Amino acid sequence: MISVVIPTYNEAAVIEETLRRAAAALRTAAEDFELVVVDDAGTDGTAERAESLASEIPVHVLRRPGRLGLATAVLDGWAIARGEVLGVMDADLQHPPEVLTGLAQAIRKEGADLAIGSRYVPGGGTSDWTWMRRMISRTATHMAATVLPLKLAAVGDPMSGVFLVRASALCDAHLNPLGYKILLEVLAKAHYQKLVEVPYIFQERERGSSKLGARQYLEYLLHLVRLAVGTGQLYAGIRYALVALVGALIDVGLVCALVQRQGWPAIAALPLAIEVALLSNFAWSEIFTFRSSPTSRFRSGMWGRLLRYEGICIPGALLNILVALVWLSQIGKLITGAALGVVSGGVCNFLFNIPSIWRTWGRCVYSR
């Protein structure tokens, strides 16, 4: 059986359509199912409307005494669910319920432990978002993958609010979410082997009002920090930063030695110094940063990892060279130029490449 939890707070305008469409999608997948509506003491009759469908649809309503939050609503719903597969989706039709058909098939036919509705894999997308909303969503997704790269770097849409997971994958996971992004908690703590992302088109809300505000965004940031500490990835990040610092010192020191003592032109010394620093970073990451990580599962041989790592670091290396050469041509101070080049390349990698870099060593998940 599949148990799908649908958290609600004043969603009377859409709850009946949501439940009917969700039921139709699961029937299309030929699944036994139940829909668990968890209502946070709304005042518009959402719970009553859901209960009125009980003769047509296997729906149960759990009332909670106040607005306690989406993530905890999901956990409370899962606690009373009977299915061996657990799920969640929003009530507001921004997640088209029809995606449940593909998610159920991913679990049953493809053997996935975790099936995620994804906006950011081929076939997925958003309907009429403004560029600002798209940027905020992408930034939040990239931020999550940067803070939790070993868990999230290979997941296209870790911020999704519609997914199914085998209940067995949650045994001893000790879920303790903060805010509204329950999937982050599941990705970070669940015991799953195979993950499948099923594309869907995120829809604009047509009825009701959004529940997101400044408090929810702050809770999201706090949740990321708590997960980073709880999963040990904060300490892996500190180890990686120490490795990067050693590489930076090697880079600057070698540039100065080659130019000032050996008489090399800067344009020749800079690429060599960067390459030596990259090799140092890779070697120490192999030995120090990732080898001891319990969540790291090397997905290729060492030479394959090295080639991937070198390719990912090319933009930062080119920026390093460019900044250093421009500084030298304008100011002429070698050590300052080399240091600025290293900082520029490092910032580029941190802002854009950390998830890809860590994916070199991180666990492999399966997606489509």
C-alpha cells in the first residue's frame, strides 16, 4: 500500500479536486493506497470537506491543534499511515497529482527506494515563474547541494515537495525536520540505495494563498546548518577547506619561486603552479577529506576521479590566471597578484562548483 500525506491549512478551495486527482493517479498505477490529510486547525472547513469524500476515496483526516508546520505534519501523517511506501504532496495543486503515477511506477517497477518529483530533470519545469522566482529557487537548490554535497550533489531537485519513499528506508533515520523542506531531511538521513527523479511541471497556485514567508526562509537556512552538523558534512567541509588552504600556499609559493628565482615568465609559471596545487588538493582529498567519510562511495577509479576533478576545476583555474596576469600588468606585485588569483579561483569554485567537485567522490544515486 502507498500512503500519501497531504498537509493542509485553509485549503478548502482545492482539497476536493486534489484528493480526487491523487486517487485517480494512484488507481492508474494499479496501487492500493490511502490519502492522509493532516489539517493544522484551519478555519475554512478543509478537514470537513476531505472527510466528506471518505465514501468515495480512502482518505483519513488527522486534525492538529494549531499551525505546527508542514514538515512535522508529514511526520505525524506517516506515523499513522499503514503503507509500506510513504509519500507527501502539497494540497494546493502546484504539484499536479498525476505525477504520483510515475512515482509509484518508479518504486514498483524500477525498484527505487526513493522517487522524487523533479522540476530540474529533462521533461520537468515550472509554469509561469518570474526570473526572480526562478533565481531564488535555483539559488536555494544550489545552496543545499553546496552545504550537503555528498548527499545532494547528484540530486536534481532536492527541494521538491512531492515524493515517495519506502518506509524501510526510514527505519532508524531519526527524522527531525525544521521548517517545510522534509525531503532534505529524508535525503540526508534515510537509508536508500536507488533514487529516481520523475519529471513534472510545477504549476502556479490558482486558488488559496501561499504559506511561505520570511520565517520559512530562515527555518530553511537553520535546517541546512543543522543537517550539515548532524550528518558530519560540516566537518568534511572543514577538512576540505584545510586541503584547499594547503593548495593555495603551494600555488602562491611555487609561482614566486619560479618567477623570482628561476626567471620564468608569469604566464608559464602560473599554469604549472595551479596544476601542482590541484594535484595536491586531489591527493589530500583522497587521503584526508573523503577516504574517512562514511557517506562517501567512490564511483570510479582514481584516474577517472582525477580527470573529472581536473575538468571541473578548469573555470576556476582560468580565472586564477586571468586575475593574476591583469594584476601583474597593472600593479606589478607578484605575490599579491598570485594570491588574488588563488582567491578568485577559490571563490569561483565555492560559488559554482562545490557540488560537482564533491560528486567526484560522493555516493552515486540513480536518476532519469
